[in-house]
Amino acid sequence: MSTELKRLLFALVAVLSHSTTTLAQRDAPVWHSYLPRIALFHERTKLDFEITFMKSGGPVEQSPECQVYVFAYLEKNESKILEFAADKKLITKAKGDEKLLVDELIREDLVVQLETKTAKKLETPLVISPKSRRTIYGGNCYDFEFSFDNSNLFKKISNLKNFDHGSFVDSDHRYYNDKFKLMIFVPVNDCKYATLIPEGQRKFYDFAHFGDRETIIQYFKPLPYRFQFKPLDKDNVVLLYVD
């Protein structure tokens, strides 16, 4: 084999290797991941809210779809939940069918899953401030909206093992003392919890904050609200108080 041919073959192998790595690392390292927009709509019989999740970083474009989970949990259990979320064994991508963070939180009856859904990446900039007209780049944002009936929320959350049905304020505005919160969980696309992400997209490596390719967590934080239930009123409606 001539020297020139050897050089050509070597160059071809190098190009193919680089291409394979690039394809395998389809999603970019993430330097920013947060909720630039949270909108809560508190009505008499239901709780509606919208969020925009943003992730950006690296020289490669972000994934075309993103999946979000909404969990409800009792505020008094928050420290225990965060302990689980800090356990490396529970947040490292599994090679098989190991039980990870969400499995354990549900097994311990610390959270209840309310909903999970996907959203496609926005193609146009998103206005997040009507007053200043500030925008964020559409290519890194994913818009979600959720709607929960108060009665169904009460059925699910009051069944958590630590909910105290006997502890309430008995006044003109009677309400249960136990407060609950909502946790937003965004899994990386190549972990077991990205159940609604297309299979082709799940085959690519996905990175979390600061280029972490081992964790299952892209985002795991509560919304900045606390909720309390008011028992059934004369119209057989469950009300919510928000702070």
C-alpha cells in the first residue's frame, strides 16, 4: 500500500470517528437550565399553570423535544425528597432496570405524579415580559401548560401517607394544616424516565447542567408556591388557598 493511500485511509478513519462522536453527543452541554416564565391561574374549582423551560449551552443545538413531570408532595416532606435527589446512586443513569429517584420517591409515598408531557422546541423568540417586551431565544425554550381539578388533586394528595386528615383550622375559613407543593422534573433524554421522547432521540447522549452526562436530572425544583386545601363547601367544591 502506497504512503499516499495510507494517508487517505488514516484521514478517512479520523473523519468517521469525529462524526460518530458528534452524532453520539447530539445534545449540547447545558450551562443554563431554569424556568424564565411561570404563570399561575388560580380559579375556584381548578388549578392551571404554564411554565417555560429553558436550557442552553454548548456549540450544538438543543434537543427538539423535552419531557416534563409534575409531582405533588407535602411541604413537610421536602427535605426528605431533596435527600433522595442528592443520592448519587439514585440519580446516575441506569445500565439496566435499577430503581432510581422517581421509583424510590413513589415507593416511599413521598410524591404523587400528576402529569407528564412533552413540548417541542420553540422556533421563535418568546416574550416573557409584556411590560419591557424582553424576549428569550425560541431555540432553547419549551412551553408547557397544565390544568388540575381541585377535587382530583385532593384525592391524590390526601392519600399520601403523611397527610394528616385530623389537623385543620376550624374557623369560618376551615382548611387543612398540611401544605403541599409542586415539583417540576425534567429528565435528560437518554434516561429511563424520558418515556415520551422519540426512540431515535433517546439514543443520543444527553447532557445536564455543566456538561454532566451521568445524571438523570436536567431540572428538579419546586414551584415557588404553597397550597392548602379547604374541605368541601356547600356546593361540594374543594377550594385551594395559595401563598
